Amino acid sequence: MFDLDTIRKDFPVLQQKVHGKPLVYFDNGATTQKPRQVAQAINDYYEKKNSSIHRGVHFLSSQATIEYENARETVRNYISARDKAEVIFTSGATGSLNLLAFSFGEKFVKEGDEIIVTEMEHHANIVPWQLLCSRKKAILKVIPFNDTGDLEIEKLDELITEKTRLVSVIHTSNVLGTINPVEKIIEKAHNKNIPVCIDAAQSIQHMPIDVQKLDCDFLVFSAHKAYGPTGIGVFYGKEEYLKQLPPYQGGGDMVDKVSFETTTFNQLPFKFEAGTTNYIGAVGMAEGLKYIQSIGLNNIAKQEYELLTYAKRKFEAIGGITIYGNSATKTSILSFLIDGVHPLDAGMVFDKLGIAVRTGTHCAQPIMQHFGVDGMIRASLSFYNTKEEIDYLCRGIEQVKMMFT
Ligand code: PLP
């Protein structure tokens, strides 16, 4: 059962007014709002349970460790990973991609080797690979996309060579909304024994993901885009790879024996979790994922698809709006420009109306370069948004058009 009224009551932040107008929150691609359940779990932890994990024999520390490891199990279950050891807590998708680029690069990449990404990546899946490439004198190659916002994945066959070490692709574009055919990409790469990393930062909250069925080798995401807290995320990797990768950071907890001569490392997943981790964040993240499960990812996908098609129809009826990203397989992200209006001007008018949209390059400057624009307006919709809110945005667009054109 999908009861929008009940769901919206779980998000106190949505009940407020901004500039005297009811808040309309359409910036869910940047970060989602948090349900009461997540805030309560975190608050509870600070008030009653706080203690550092893995280190103490005392009651609170043991309890904290159990909760942390339960959170790991919740994530394992959510992505259907084979084993908890394959789930590593990081600071977020960016942290996970930097970990992979460093550790994978250390182990497997040498001068002249190649890494493949797509033209629609978030900077988080470009820059860590560029840093690796400049360290190792390796080469970054790019799968292009066409003007509807679909990857030209047939080009992958030409891009893969015997020097390709890894393909790292965005699952769902944070700008175009395109849901990429990652199954096909994985199949093509695996045919040549090349591992694949999936950036699931914009898909994990919208659709079911089963890493075993998908057969991806690595997968990353952030909790804060999935109704959880900031500063925590996941790096999933197949155990066979994780065992081979060297640690990314050194410090407490990731070690087995330390002396000044040599250090041996802890088992998975702790080898990749140096220092005091964001254990309270992990508990909050698990609560966010459980919240998603309580609504049901299929219900979420259905509701968000309805909102997306409704918004697209309304935009077309208004006219004078260019939507960037028109793939047939698309999630609830609408990036657009109003003819003759700078996105920042529009964004400021929307703000005065209480509407939160994102304006700018959305950490994906190559997409802006593809379309020859400086920036875009992005409305990214969540299941808690309503058709009335979309109507209100459309009235805002009419107002912007009257003011600026
Ligand atoms: N990948 C994609 C597709 C994103 O949309 C984002 C954030 O917008 C990231 C990676 C980076 O996420 P974070 O900033 O939470 O590390």
C-alpha cells in the first residue's frame, strides 16, 4: 500500500514554509530528505548507546559493534551481496570511487593501461581515474552518449583493447536521468575478462539492485541520497578482488599485527575501514534502507515514473522548455532550460516561490559541454513529491517566462 499522506508525515522537513510559501523539495538527486525513523535512530544512538566499535570489551562497545555489523548485514541484504565481508563502509560514493581508483590502480594498472568511463559520469567517477592515470601514465577512454541521452554502447567494443583494466560506469545519470544498460556493459566487459564498477549513487534509491544477478565486480553509493545520513556510503566488491587489493588508508582497526618493521592487515571488510568509522552513520543508513524497503522499491519506481511522465507532459504543454535527457529508460530526473532564460535567474525565482531545484553543472561538466550549455535547471523527484507540486513548478515556469522573455 502506497499512502502518500502517511509517507509525507514521516518527513517533518517537508511541512515547513520557505519565504512564506510551502516548501516544494525537488532537489532529491543532490540529497534526499530523511524520514523521522532515521533521525530517531541516530538520536537514540547518541543518547543511549554511543560507544566506539570493535575495540572495547565493555557492554556499550559490544552493543555498538553488534549494531554496526547488523547495519552491514542490512546493506548486504539490500544489494543481495553474497557475504557481509564484501560490504565496506566508506564516507560515500566519492570515497568509494577514490578507494577503488587507488587500490585497484596500485594492484592492476601500469603505464599504457586503459580505464573506460562514460561521457555522462559525475565528476566523482572521472577525477579519481584521471588522478590514477596521471600517477601511472595510464589512459582514460570514454563511451559517448547521443543527443537523447543514451550511451552508444556499441562503441564499447572498439574502446576495449587488451590494455583495458576496468570499466566504471554510472548506472543512472544524475543529469539526464538515463538508466544505462549496465547488464549489457558488464556482459561485453566480462567477455574480455574485464571487471566493471557501477556507480549506483542515483539508482540505489529508485530500483532494486541485486549485485549477484547483475554480476558487477564493484558497486558504490551514498546513504544521504537514499534517505539516510551524510558522511556514510558503501563500497561493494567481489571478495576475489577485495582480497587482492591493497588497503587504501592505514590506521587503527585495519591491521592485524603492527611493528616498526612490518604490518599485516585485518581480514575483510576491516582491511578497508581504517580509523574510527562513522558507525552511527552506518546505523542511520541501515534505517534509511529499511525505510525504502518498507515502502517497496517497486511502489517507489511506479510512483516516481508517474510523477516523471506527468511532469514531462506538463512541460511539453507549456512549450519553450528544452529537456536534456529523453531516453526511453529514464528515472525521475528532469534537467531542462527555459528558452532565453539563464538557469540561475530561474532558480532564484523558484526559490522565492519556495521551490528547491538545483541549478548549475550538477558535477557533470562534460554533459554541459556535450550540449554546449553553461548549466541546467534540475528537478529531481522523489516518491514523496506530488502532482500538485509539479503543477506549482509549472506555474513558476510560466512566471519566469513572463519576467525574462
Ligand atoms: N555519482 C553520482 C551519479 C552522483 O549523483 C553523485 C552525487 O551527486 C556522486 C557520485 C557523488 O556522491 P557523494 O557526493 O555523496 O559522494
